[in-house]
Amino acid sequence: MKIVIVGPAYPLRGGIAHHTGLLSRSLSKRHTVGIITFRRQFPAFLFPGTTQKESQGELFRVDAEELLDSLNPLTWIAVAREIRRRNPDLVIFPYSLPFFSPCYGTIAALVRWRRSTRTLFLCHNILPHERHPGDTLLTRYAFSFADLFIVQSEEVRRDLARIRPNAHAGFVHHPVYEMFGSAFAKEAARQQLGIRESRVILFFGYVRKYKGLGVLFDALHTALARRQLNDTLLLVVGEFYENETAYRTQAEALGLGSAVRFIARYVAQREVATFFSAADVVVLPYLSATQSGIIQVAYNFDRPVIASQVGGLSGVVVEGKTGFLVPPNDPAALADALQRFYAENRGEEFIANVREEKKKYSWEAMVDAIETLSR
């Protein structure tokens, strides 16, 4: 097939851009693939981070044409014309936010007009974690011009059924993020980071309210008060999209002190392996979720996960096998899971299980699903 992907891609940063790059690389083994990405993805006033583009330490790049402006309809029309000129068999839109619905929906409508080209929306999310008026209406607009859908979690599949009940959709697990390399010796990683503690817990990724970092602080406080997690360091690694000061104040008020280290910035691709290699376990204390690419990063590095039992997380973390699942917003339950992980010495067992479990989260499976759906 001749395929065009329209959406976030390198040099844009973040999980969806990484996903697009890996998808393109995998599809290119059997198909002709081009990528059209944004020259402006978000206006500055809507973007809470420092920069929208990769700045240093890239391990993985793809060729993408920066033609699209999310706020400029003239670029939507120009991109649609360019796609029509190429006359592809399939156009894939990585969909994550209703913000992109006017852009994607308009391009999809123009691409399909009097052509046999089909459109596929690859759904990371359908409705956002933080809802806004008009989200459903905007999503319905974009999806009305979609021929096919791929969903990557049961939660997203249910959301799709509410928006588009008779959608022609396929399900495939979110593949592992293999672009960051492999794990290396834990001792070497900790030495690089200047870590002396014997136990290391990792919270990784953008810090947003729904991710429940405050719950993890409460859980760590509980565990330390019970003297269950002595000599423990919690690494909080990622750019804050919330009030960083509030989180630091909470940690100080709980007396966590040196038990928490903040690396409050976007982490370059080359650094990711060091943080995951240093960790014993990755914790996702989310209050809500559809799915999370952080688990697929953790699995890439053979790291077990303790996560809230919300959304699609419980479909990826296998209870008692690749990690533990706990009720959301329950610091005591999370403290118990952390204590159990260390008291029962489950690390090596879970790592072995992750190595086996992650085999089903392959890019080959994603390509097969797209091909099957497109026949």
C-alpha cells in the first residue's frame, strides 16, 4: 500500500510523536510510507511545557514534512491537496485530542472526496482526561470522515462505541517503545545518577493532575512511617504541567525530604534508559486513564509496574505477574503494594514475566492489524 501518516512526528517531542515514528518505520518494511507533521502543533499559550520540539539527545528520527498548522485552515487545504496529488491507498491520523478534530476532519473529508483513498484514525485517546465543552461534538466531526479505526485499549474501544457505534474498528495492544535502547546494569545506572539508596522507585512522564503524583507521595509517607521502605528513593522524572511548587511543598510537609528526588524537565531520548535501568519498579498512581505509553516504556526496559486499576492500565499490567494493581486514590493500598513488592522480593520474578509478556506488544502486530482492517 501507499500510506500517508498525518500527525505529530519528529522533530516534535512526546509519546505520540515517538509512536508515529515507530509506526512509520514498521509499516515501511512492507509499504510505501510518508509523514506529514505540524510546523505548529499548539499555540504557545495552550502548551504548558518549555518547548514542543526535541532539542538534544535524539536516538531515533524519522523524515517528516512540516506542512501543517493546527490553527490555519489554509494549511489543512494545502495538505489535503498534497495528499490527493500522491493518491495514497490509506491516510492514517494518530488521534489524541479533540483540539485536532477540525484539522484532521477537514483533511480527511477533502482526501476522500471522489477518491478511493481511505482514512484510518489510530486512537490513542478519544476524549481527553480533562474534559472541555464541545469535546464530543468536535470528535464526532472528525470521526464522521473516518473509514477505519484502530484502538489500543478496552477503555478507548468503549469510548469509540459511544461516539461511533458502528465503527469499522480493529483492536491491537499499544506496542512497546523500543526506540530508547535496552536496559543496562542497575548498579551502573545508579552510579551515573549518584544514587546510593538500595531501593529505587520511578515515576516518569509529564506531571498532570490525573496522574496522581500526590497519591504516591502519601503512599511513600505511609510506607516510611511503617518503617517498611527504609533506604528508598523515589525518582520523579518529567516536566511539570501542574504547579511544581505545590508538589514540592507536599513532599516537604510529609517529611519525605531526601526520599524524593525531582528531575523536573523533559528528558532527552538518550537519558531515558538510565532512569529506567536504575529503577526497581515503575509506579503509575493514576486517578483516571485510558491507556499509558509509560507502561510500554517500562516493559521495553523489563521493568515491573505498580499501577492504579483504571482505564486500560489493568489490561496491560498483569496482577501478581508483571506488577500489582491497586485501587485509584488509595495511598494505603499503594503503600501496601510497594511494601509487598520489596518484602516478597518479587523483582526478578516480575522482570522475567515482563520479558515474556511484552512479546505480544509488538509493532508487527500493529502492522498486521492495519493491513487486516484495510483489506
